Amino acid sequence: MAKSILPLLNNMFEEIPFQKLDRETRARILKVLSVDVNELGASSRTQFDDFASSVLKTIKAIRDDSDYNDHIRRLRKSLSMGEKYFKPENSIEKGIDQMDQLIKRINKRK
């Protein structure tokens, strides 16, 4: 995952209650966005950039919209497509571990 996106995700996750965006979905987001873009071809990189941008916009919509269920469904569908297309190497467990680390950092700030 691009190191520059991790702080952005951290801030966004911090602002979204777990009732809106559960731990497993957060871990899937980390997993799918952890693709090493250096291993992708030029057209795949462009598609990944578009995909990552779409995921971030959907997360923002979930954060900002009180009626977020449609956004959650769209996000989960996008994540499934991203997992199939970009084939992230990280397991869901590694994504969950990364989510746990983010939660610990958030809790330390409070």
C-alpha cells in the first residue's frame, strides 16, 4: 500500500463508528489497497488508481451520509472486484492485524 494513503485511511477510519463500517470491512480495505503497484503493468496501475480513488470516495460517503447502507453494499462489491482483479497478496488476517494496529494508534491519541 502506498505509505501516503495509510494516514488518510487512519483519519477516515477514526471518524467512522464501527456500527457504520465494521472491522472486517476495514481489514478488507487495507488488504485490497495493499497491492504493490510496482508489480502492476501500466494499465493496471491506472485501473488501481481509479479503484483506490473510488474506494476512498465511498468511505467518505459512508462517513458523511446518515443513510449509508447503499454505500456499504457498493464498497463491499468494489472490494470483491478488487480482490479478484488485483489479487492482493496479504491474507485477511494480515489486514485485520493492520486494522488492529490502526485501532491501537487511534486509542493512544485519545
